[in-house]
Amino acid sequence: AEVESDILRRVRALLRELDGHHPSCQSDRGMLRWTLHKKIDQNPSTSCVLVRILVKELERAERGDFRHYIIPLLHTLMYTLIQAPCIPDELCARVYDFCKRLLTLPKPFCTIGLDYASRLQVERTAPGTLYQRMVISEQSLRSAPYPYQEKIFIFADPELLPEAICNALLTDTEAAQVSQSPRGCMSCVVTHALQAALGDTCDIHSLRARLQALPPGDVEHWFQQVVAAMECAWSEGGSDRGQHLARLERIYHGLLGSLPAGNAPREGLQGTPLPKPTISFHLWTEDEQLWKELVLFLRPLSQSCEPDCLGQDLDPMEMQDILPECHCCEQSRFSVLSTDSGIERDLPAQEEPCAPCAADTEHSRLHRKGGIKKKPSPLDSVAFLQAGSGGPGGKLPGKLPRSSGTPPESAAPLQRLHTARVLLLGDDRVLGRLARAYHSLRKREARRVFLTPRLNLQFYHIPVVPGQPHPSAAADHAGPEELCEVARYLGRADPWYESNINTLCHVIPKLATMPSSPSRALVTDLFLTDVIAYYARMGTQPVSFQVHAVKVLFRDPAQEPAEDVFLTELLMQVQDSASHRELSAAKRKTPLDGPGIDLTVTCRKVVLSDRQKELALALRSTGLLMKAIPADEAEELGCLRVTITEIIRINNLAGRSFSAVANRFKTRNIKIGSPEQRPFMVRLDKDSRRTYRDVIGLEVSPCLEPSYCLQKTRSMKFSPRKTEDVGLVKYLPKSLLLPINTFAGVIQ
């Protein structure tokens, strides 16, 4: 009773924090969920107590219509259930029935309810399967029945975060990986599966000792036996649970030898710790670094030099950029270059062959080798582009219409066996850089598909604001709140994200700057890596942000227009005149027309009911600001909120004066120009490194998905008079959206 009351008190504290009643000690913010799970880890036998309490609280929230409690409680319950040594089937059935009732609610409740109902169905068929699959995929263990792999990539911009934070995070993530081994993870899977099936009759101490004494090859053998038994039970649909239990009992007896299951000492259930996922930390120093790391995840260094490992997926030149030390790629790179003219008479003269081999010689002369390899048709990759352009987790489409005479594809469609969870540390500037890299990746995939059919790509974001302003931050003249607009929007949309992730904004710098001591190592290792793992495992609901394209026109006619993308905002300011002639002209004109420059603005203004109205303005302004992140989660994400600082001249008896008025409106497409060719400056995503100077015009519009543009261009060749989307283009996503995962998505 005392343990149950303590757990209930902790759960109620979690709910009070969701209501905005933060704990009295500010240092406890964001740690209530972590301390609750750590308490269960110390006493695994209380897992059932926590699950029962969470089920009662879920049912109470359902009756009282406290919907903002449901998703946090359900995530806490499932995370406990996955790690629990043994949960009664009647308790799993109650959770399963509750998840099915969520299907009648709107998104995201029905989406999460369906996902967890499917997982619970697997767990009830073969207890311990969810734990087993999570460990296999996160540790990339070899398993034919379940060949999935996952990895967490942490990216941090060293120019935006202090060196102390980067070094501390690198040290902590490396220490977490060193403490684990494939053999230990296999032993955890075997131990947890046998205890979940046999319950308290399993002699957990003898089992662990036996696995510790076995050589690595034997441990892998028993691991494969357990995985095969568990996946076989799921494939059979749980028709005969007695047969599944008999299989695991045979494995158990085979491991322990003569010690029967019934003679095990009754010491209660013992928990098996869940290994930390595979995490790699990267300092983001190159523009193409994200793409290179994803390719290496699919094709590790050990496989990159194997013959025919790449096939027609990657250009040898691209592979040479990733693996400059790979000599076989270098040889293949030069092997595709042809030095002759391609004309048969230019071939070196050969001796006259004898009659029997004349035909063979003629065949060899006409067979051209060493030429540049033809790239596949764009239509060959459209199916994969359609699957990947709509965000992570997309399914492969059905059959595509093919032209007459084209043979059907005999190869089976590729499966997405790899999941890359890319986590961005920092503020809005690193997310702006991510949008730019994601757009480049999608363009590369449109030209030559490689990652899309094989990789499930998911993005995560943890805001980090250093205590002391970094030089780059000082140059941007933005405060901590202004630099974390995306994180604040996600926190308003998802209270569980606000409680568990946004609270790390100032916690990570404090932990990173703690003096080196055993206590610091304990806190950072147990807290930071656990929170990152929890976020990556349970944050499955994306919030999609519209990426906007901008075309920048320069004053110099010889300079080509620049094309770029941004995610959060675009700032335009009047540029200081560089030449003495322009400066003197500006001084003569300022008393008459006021500060700023003349601008022409053409856009489609979004009005009530999402209607659009043509708007054309000619005004004098000192600058404008375009915001893509709304201040309220109920507003639409696809609109730009434009604020133009307009200079208005006022004539009165005292003379002429000027006042600045903020002109605000919403739009999706906008064109701005300077009729006098007066230059201005443009800065993207609050990042001073992405500043364009000597600009006289710009065009902003929603960024289009590169695969859509590719197919649209191809369809226009055959139907130049049709402006609407026809054929396959109608089924492709039109806009490029950047999905960032949270725990619930957007809760209306």
C-alpha cells in the first residue's frame, strides 16, 4: 500500500505539471517522468502496480473528458509495459480495449490508439516481443526473422553551441555506447523473453550466470533460437499459446541443463535493463554531411568496398566523395571514363583474324566498353519518390502505369529496413540549416534515387540555449525566446513535448558545464541519454512545417540570381550605401521622402475563410519581416505573416514629419522589388551566415517537392497546353514539408 500510494503521488504530480502547475523546485521540471521510470527500474516488481494506476487514470481521464492527459499517460504506460518483466494478460487486455476506444476520437488520438493497439496485440500473442524487437533494431543485431535496424544521429552546429556543450555531449554519448556490447544485448533479449513467458518460475540468477559463462558464439545461438520462437508465435497468430510456451521452456531447459523451472527460488520478478540505443554525435561542419552519414548507415565502411555492393544506386564519383580512402571506388570512377571518340574507325588497327574467329572479332569490335553509364529514366524512380516525399513512414505505392511494350519489373520492391532518427540540437538556426540540407537531399533523390526506398528518415529537435551568448548569437541580435520559435510552437501544440523536451533548453548547458566528478557522470549518463532515448522511441507523431523557397535578385546584372530556402523567417533591411555617390544622393532625398527606400510589393493576401485577394503596394519602407511559425498552434502553418515597416509622411503647420506604421498581412506568395535599384539586405532563419547583400528584388513562395517538379516538367513536354496536374503528378505531394517528431503531433 505504501509503494502504491507513492507511485500514485508521482503520477498525479505529472498530471499537475501538464495543467501548468509546475513543481515548487524548478530543478524538478522535466524530471518527473524520468524519476518515475527510474524508481520502477530499481524495483521491477512494481511495474504491474504502475500499469494498474495508469490504466485507472486513463479511464478517469476518459470519463472526465481530460483529453490532454490521455497521450502522456498512454506513453508512460507503454514505456513501462515494454520494459516490465511480466504483465498479466488481463491487464494487457484492459489497455488494449482502451486503445481501441481511442479509434473513435479525432487525430492524433486515433492514430496513437491504433499504433499501440497493434503493438499490444503482438505483445499479448508473444510476451516480450516488443522489448526484443526494440533491442534488435536499435543495436543492429543480426536476425533473419526481424532484419530491421535503427540509429540515432545527433547533429550540433559547432558555430552555434559553445565548445564545452559539444564536448560534454560527445563524451556522454560515447560513454553510453562503450558500456554495451552485442553479447550483453543478446543476453538481455534471451533473459527478458524467458522471464516474460515463464513468469516468477524462471530462475533469473542462474540464467544470467549461465549466459555469462557461455562463449559469444553460443550466446548468439540461443539468441537466434529465442528470436525464431517469438517471431514464429506472432506469424502463427497466437493460435496455440501452449506450443509457444513449450518452445521457450525447451530453450530454458537447454540453457540451464538439469535445473528444472519449478525448482527455481521464488525471489520475485527481476527486471532486465533496456539497453540504450545506438547514438552517434556529429559536429555539423559540411553542407553534405547529413547525406553522407545516411549513406554510410545504409552502406557501412566494411561493405562499401565489396564487389557489386553499390550496383547502379550511387555514382562512383559520389561514393568517392564519401569514402576518399576507398581505392576500389577510385578505380571504378576512372573505369567509366572513355578516352576514344566512340567511332569504330578510330579504334587501333588489328591483325586480320582467321575465318573461324572473324564473327567473334566483329562482335567484340562492335561491343563498346568503358563508356559512361546511362542513368535510369525518371519514371523508374517516381514510385520511390512518391513513397518518401510525403514524410517518414510512407508506404510504397501500387503499380505504376507503364507504356506499351515495356516489360514488367521482375524485381521485388525494396523494403525500408533502416530507420535513421536525426536529432537536431540547437535553436531555429540549426533547423533552418536542416531545411536547406533536406531540400538538397530531396533534389539529389529526384535525380538519382538511393535513400528513399531503403531508409525511413525521421527528424527530432531538442532546443538548447547556452547560458552565455555565443558570438554567432550576439551577431544575430536575437534573444533566447526569439531563437526557439519552433520549439515553443511544438510545446504549445504538444504538452508532453513541453514537459519533457523544452525543459532541456537550459538543463543541457548546466549539466555540460558541471565540474568533472562521479556525480556529474552519473547524472548526465542517466538523464540526458535516457531522455534522448525516450524521445526517439516514443516521439512518433510528426508536425510538418512548410519550407519556403526564396529567389534573390542582385543589383549587379552579371551576378546570377540566388535560390535558397528558409523555415522560420526572412528579414529584409535597408542596406547602408556603399559608394559616396549613393550616400550623398540618399542624404539629399531623406529630408523629402523620409528614411528607407521605395518598394513595390505584389502578393496574394490571405483573408477570411482562407480566400486570397490580389494585393499590389507601392510604399516607402525601412524593412520587413516574414514569419513562417505562427504564434498560436491553431493557426495554419502554411502561411507567411508579413510585417512591413511603412514610412508615412505627415504634413502639418510645424512642418513635415514621418511616422513608422506596421503593415501586417498574411500571404503565401510575395514579390518585392526596388524600382530605384536601391540595395537592401536579406537574412534567412535568423542566421547571420545566411545573409545576402546588394539585393534589389526577391520572390518568396512555398517550396515545391523536387519529385513533383521532375514529373511536372516531364508531363508538360507531352501536354504543353494543360496547366493543371495530370497523370501521375496528381498523386505526388506538391509542397516540401519538413516533419519534426513529437509525442502527440498537434492536439487541437
